[in-house]
Amino acid sequence: MNDRKIVLDTLKRYHTTYELIEHEPMYTVEDIEKSGLWQHENGIGAKNLFLRDGSGKHHFLIVIREDKQADLKFVRDEIGSSRLSFASEERLEKYLKLQTGSVSPLGILNDENREVAVFFDKDLKQYEYLAVHPNDNTATIWMKTDVLVQIIKDHGNSFDWISIGS
């Protein structure tokens, strides 16, 4: 089953409304910003950081507002981790079964062993909708923030809200 089908089947099970917008592959936040895909009256785009700790034993998906930068030292302190760095493409494939440019909080659906801890920027709480990839970078889904959080929690991954700073 392909990644997008897993996502859409999951959304169907939650009886939630969403908007799927297909587009050319988008590899960076800058690509998406130029396209205008993240313009929504009640929502914001989500930027996703797949990180590992210094030992490489713990992995984290940090989801922040499109317009923010994450200071990894600050994030480290917020989540109680050792030194953080970006995880390799191999780790991204191993844990979330995703490719670079397709990272999404919905990638958690591929984390069969529930090894990736998920943290959302508290600033995302103020938005009714978030824009995320459906685990491939040729589409964007606008979906309700609370539904996305519930999907992650129901899947069994560790989840929490954290402060990211500016």
C-alpha cells in the first residue's frame, strides 16, 4: 500500500474533512512558500524536523510553524534530550519510511514500533488547520490540527506540546 493511501484511509476512519491539493514535487519550505500552498485563512503550514539524539538511540519529529526557526539547543532542553542533530536519510527511511522532502507528522503512521517521539510547537494550537504532506511531496493536505494530534496519539507514539521560541 502506498504512503498516500495509508494517510487517506486513516483520515477516512476519523471521519474528518480535509483538502488535498496535488502539485509538482516540493522539496523545501522555500518551494512551498513560493507556490502559495500555505495560504489559508484559518491555518498555517507545518515545518518538520526529524532529529536524533547524540547517541543515535532516540529519534524525534519536531513540528513547528512554517515561519519559525528552531534552535536545536533550545529544543534539546525543552524535550530533555542530549545533543540533537538532524537524522540521516537512512534513519528517516528506517523509522518513518519517508524520503527527504516528504517528512510529515503523518509519517508516524509508518512507525510500526512507535520509536519516534513527536513534539508540536505550542504556537500551532492557535490554528484550526495545518498543511502537511500526505507522506509524499507531490501533494499537500490541509487538515484540522486537533485531528492530526489525535491520529498521532492514537497510533501510540509519544506526543507533547513544547515551546520552540522564535
